[in-house]
Amino acid sequence: QVQLVESGGGLVQAGGPLRLSCAASSNIFSFNYMGWYRQAPGKQRELVALIASSASTGYTDSAKGRFTISGDSAVNTVYLQMNNLKPEGTAVYYCKGHYRPNDYWGQGTQVTVSS
């Protein structure tokens, strides 16, 4: 059974940084891809960034230039470094591992950005 556990969320002032971690119970690069998603109150869950098994990465427009996704296979952890956070970034952030055809989700970690 695949388990993903997020950590690193919290309260941060606008403009500040925060790093999220997603610890996986298996090799992170055995997944087709792993990704960070977020869900703000009253909104649908949306993609933030992805890292493929090849280690190539992709970002949504809102994340480009401010967020960096990375993976460390030695500790089976995927990170999301978030810089210059904005109040609209307040959301629960989720880690997902996609191993075709299945998706595995973590429980989420709350990020609150104060203005």
C-alpha cells in the first residue's frame, strides 16, 4: 500500500517562503509522476507542479518563477519550495503519486498566507 505524508505547511506572511515535503513509502521515481496540488476553500483542487520519473518538471503559470519542485530518491521525498507567497496561495496542499492507472494522495497540509 502506497502512503504519502505531507508536512511543512503553516502560516507565512505574504512574500515569504515555505518548503513542503511529501514523504513516500516507495521510490518516488518509480511513479509515472508525482505532483503537488492545492485546494482553496470553495474551489476545486488544482495542479501546482509535477515531477516525472525522468526528473523533468512542469509548473502551472501561477507557480512558474516562484515555486520549485524537486525529489530526493535517497529519502523518497518530493519537495515544493515556494517563494514570494501570495495570499491567494492559501489552501490545503496535497501530494499525489500517479502509478498508472492509479492515483495515490496524501492527507494534505494547510498553507495560510497572511497579507
